[in-house]
Amino acid sequence: MRLKDKVAVVTGSTSGIGKAAVKRFAEEGAKVVVWGTNSDDVERVSNQIIETGAEVLGVVANVVNSQEVKDAIDKITEHFGRIDILVNNAGITADAQLVKMTEEQFDNVISVNLKGVYNCGQAVAKIMAEQNSGVIINVSSVVGIYGNFGQTNYAATKFGVIGMTKTWAKELGRKGVRVNAVAPGFIVTEMTEKMPEKVLEMMKGKSPLNLLGEPIDIANAFLYLASDEAKFVTGTVLSVDGGAVL
């Protein structure tokens, strides 16, 4: 088992990529933290993983609220005694063209996707620095590399996540903490299920493989970066996008 007895925290892990990640980590022996904003969802996913025999802790907290983040991290460390892996996965979209985007749309996406990553990263980095070990994985996007029509706010946050990743890698490396980012391409999740078939085919056509990714594809990338197999990898951005060029 590649993560045996490691304590892994994944924000936004009640659906999609985050849910796939906590399940994959648990399969590899990790003790996992299911983190979400809805208590029913957290309980549901936690129970699914408990049924596999893994050790699970559920926490309900909004990553935008620094006090809620602090309380959640305190709860985790009191329960497990340490944190070995943090995946900053929580994120939202609120798309509109630049000339039509509202201030509320801009601010909400910046708050969750950028400040939320900062809040969780800062809180966990202090613990990992004391441990002299740890892995932080920030979830960016191919949109954070190439930009995308109608996503000024989202692209800005995902570019920003890459900047934070490289900065944290430089600051925390001497403390034994590795920091990397994963940039997913078009992934089939609960959100894409509501999209018209025509749009899905267009998204698929952007990949030379003519495929859409699945949450497990991203979870496997997280697993590699979280494991000792990536012990010499830090400050990088791993694109998992089927070769898509936006």
C-alpha cells in the first residue's frame, strides 16, 4: 500500500474529483478526511469509505472562513495526531464574459478558489513544518495555463494557484514539505452530466485521444504526487488533460 497509515485531507471531497481521491487514498491504506460544507453529504461519503474498512473522519467547514478552517484542522490533528497529505480541491465556477461578469461572480470564485486554498494551505503548512514532512497538492486547471473564454474569474484563480504552488515549494522544501499542482482537463463529473451531448462532444474533440477524463484519472495523479514515488518532485504542475490545448 502506497499510503499506509498516512493521514490525507481532501477539501471538497463529497463529490467528483475529491470523492474519487479520498476513495483512492483509502484503497492505498491512508486514513482519510472527508471535507465538505454539507453535513449530510460528508456523512454519506464517509460511510461509503468506512464500509471498505478504512479509517475516516468527516469535517464540515467552509474553506473561505479562516476560523472554520482552523477549527477543522484542530479537529483533524486532535483525532489523528498529524496531517501528511493535503489536497486543496474545493472550487467553484461562475462563468460569464468579461463585460457581463458581475462583481459577485468574480468575488465568490476568488474567495473559494484562491483564498480557500490559501487558508487551508497556511493552516496545514504550519503542522507539516513542525513534522518536517508532508505533501500539499493544489488543484489548478488547464484553464489556469491557457485561459478560457468566459472564465476570467476562474482562470485568474487557477493561474494564482500555480503561483502559490511554486512559492510554497520554495518556502517549505527545507522543512521537508513537497508542494505540487495538478491541472485537470475536461473531466466527467456530476456537473458535466447536465451538459448537452453536443457540448460534451466538443470538449472531447479538444483531446487528441478523443476522450473525456474521469475523476479516477485525477485521483491517480494525486496518488502519485502524494506517494514516496514522487519524493523528488516539487514545484511542478502536472497536466492531466488528454493532451487538450485550449
